[in-house]
Amino acid sequence: MAKREILVLPDARLRAVADEIPEVTDEIRTLAKDMLETMYDAPGIGLAAPQIGELKRIVVMDLSKEGETPDPIVMINPEILKYSEETVTTEEGCLSIPEIYGEVERSTQVVVHAMDRHGKHFEIAADGLLARCLQHE
């Protein structure tokens, strides 16, 4: 695993459209590991591949608290299938916009479809912090 540099605004790659990943390969699994190491080191709870200069549709997250066993989530080609009508406004930050926080309105619940690092398709129904992080990433 290798820690990568996190891009910061105004780097144009942060606004580029990421490419779909056609199949999960060893290269993609290595990218996921690098992203997790980078996210943990930052420290953060979520990271998208474009934030490290990789224009691929992959995000990693870990919402475990300090002192808890890490519980990483890797999502390849994530797609939000459903948003709840109910929303909540909460302060958020972003690793690519350091030291800046703002109030962001998000749906309280989402359903997301993705692949894991083994290429297996899955869906996640999320609320709370996980729903917010999924929408952010």
C-alpha cells in the first residue's frame, strides 16, 4: 500500500467526470488499498479516486470511531438509486478543501448500488452519517 497526495482546489481534476471501471482488477484493488491508507492518514472518513488524481469511479469510506476496529467500505461504480424526500442540513468538510467547512443540505436516506473489491454487486440502504458520506463522495 502507498499513501498518495490528496489534490486540493482549484485542481481541475477534482471537477472532471470519473470513468466507470469495467472490471475489478488487481490494479483497482491496489488503488482501493492506497485510497484507504491515504484517507486514514489524512485523517478522513471518505475519499474519492479523483481526489488523488485517479479519474476512476471508486470511493472508500470508514465511519468507525477512534479506538474502534476499522470497518472500511469500498464502492466501485457507486450509483445512488434513491434519495429520501426528507433532508437535513449539517456542517461538512472535505479533504480537498482543507480547513473549510460549510452547511450542506442532504437527503436523510439513500440507496446505493455498487461493486465491492471482488467485483460482487451489492446495494446499501443508508441513513445518518453513512447516507451523508455516500452523497458527499
